[in-house]
Amino acid sequence: MRYFIEISSVAEAQADSAFLLLSQMTSPEIAREWYEGLLKAIESLSAMPKRCLLARENQYFSKEIRQLLYGKGRNSYRILFTIAESEDVSAVRILHIRHAAQQTLGDNQE
């Protein structure tokens, strides 16, 4: 089964922000390679998205929240998503793209 990928406007803005930050810290070429890899990682969710573990945010929301880790070291990001399955369409909705060091969504401290 293939899943349709939907990316929220919030996730798009977060990916763009990460790209801009990385291009300022390194080089535009490295940032472009990172961004292309991010898009490939997201596209990989069209097959077997349930392979990904539940995100730590899962406890704060009524829908199941899963995560796909992308990047290495200080450039690690968590792609947070939900899965919607029906007879007509099965979809993965990308909710957020957050740096791994960012605080958990839904935590009272944020």
C-alpha cells in the first residue's frame, strides 16, 4: 500500500527555516543537499510509515504521532507525522519538522 504525503504549511516553514539556518552556518551547497535528503526521507514515508516509532509527543495528543529521524549529530531533525487510513485514501500528514534538541511539543514548559 502506498500512502499519499501531505505536508502542513507549518512543517514547510520549519523546513525552510532549517535550510536557511544551515546555509548560513555552512554553505548553500551543503544546505541544498540536506534539504534534498529531507525531501527523500519524507517521501520514504509513502511506504510503510508505521515502521517509525511513536514520538514523545504522542502522549499529549488524541491522534497517534510518529516520528522519522533525519540527519546526524547537531543537524538531527525529527519529522513528526500522523497516519490516516481509509478505504479511499491512505495518507501521511507531516505536522512538524523540529530540531532534535527542541523541547517536546505539548510540554507545559514550552
